[in-house]
Amino acid sequence: MTLAMLGSGQLHTCTRGATPPTTQQGAAMDRAEKAIDQALHMLSSEHYDEVEQAMAQLLSDPDRAHAPLLDMLEGRGDGNPHAAAELLGKMGRPSSVDPLISATQRGAASLRYATTMALAEHSHPTAFEGLGRLLEDPNKEVRASAAVGLAARGDKKACDFLVPRPAEADRTTRYHMVRALMSLGCLDTEQARKRAEVESDPEIKKLYVAEPGAPSPDAP
């Protein structure tokens, strides 16, 4: 017999003739459910150490934590959607990719940034592809965050998304696009020189000519 645990904590028999859980097993499952519920609540704590403890607890039991974290990210009930996004990125399950991408389209800029960074950390290939598509987003903040996320991910395949992009009119967005291009090594020396020649902003121009590994000018 196999047992499938639903979000309510109830157990349902799936196979005829299966042996029901013992009292000890049932008690252990109840304790695990309560620990997850408590950790989810602690994510909203004002104390950083409590949030860190809660995140560690949730990461230790992704099978139970994943579904309620998705609910939290999507605004179903109270909670900390920023922390939920980070945890979903760390868990790397395919079913969280589309909700994370959707979350980049709503809410405060801080949540859009958090979900983009979650996609950057996410291990599933569709997260990388989704992050690349966000470079085409009509929201300039989302495009800038996507560039930061691709740079943080460190996969040179991101150059296929970044190189064809036209120059951004918005200075901050353009800065992050260029920084991603250069940090990933998408341009050779001649390509970088040609782009620098037509760049009007002196700080962005420095990105094109900086030595590999040199610190970038401060982001605007």
C-alpha cells in the first residue's frame, strides 16, 4: 500500500490490503505537519534569525512545504511571498517555474526582483528559459531584474538572449543589460569597443572597457 498525504494532513488509502499507519507513524506525521505549519507562520517574523530557522525547516521537508509555499507566493492566504519565492527557487521543482514567472508581473518591485532571483537560482532548465524571455517584458524593472538574474546564474548560454537585445533607452535597465553581457563574456574586445563608441553614459561606457574581473561601477 502507498499513502498519499494531502495538504489537510489527512491520509487516504490508495491500495487495497495496505497496512494502515501505526499510532507512532501517525503521531510522527502529525508532528511533521505541525512543524511545517509553524515554519510557514515564522516566515512573517520580524526577527531575521527566526526567518532563517523557518526557511531551514521548510527546505528540510520540501514534499510538505512546496504546495503551501506556492499558495503563499500566489497570495492565497497570509505569509511572506518574498521568502516563498526564494525557497521555491532553492527547491527547484518544475511546477514552481510558471508561478514564479507570473509573480514577476505583479506586486511591488521588491517581489518582482525576488521572484526573478529565485528563477536565477532555480535548477530546472525551464527556469533559465523563462528568465531569458523576461528580457522581452514590457516592464523595464522586470527586464533589468532578468539581466541581473542571468548574470547571477553565470551560464554563458544567456548570451543568446542578451546579445541580440537592442540598446535600452532607460539608463538603469541598460546598465544591467551591459553588465550582464560583460560579466558573462558575451562580447569580444572589438564588439565591446564598437558598443562603447556609441554609448553616451560614461559609467556604462566603463563597463565595456573594464578588465575581466575588475569591479563594475556602482549600479545606478
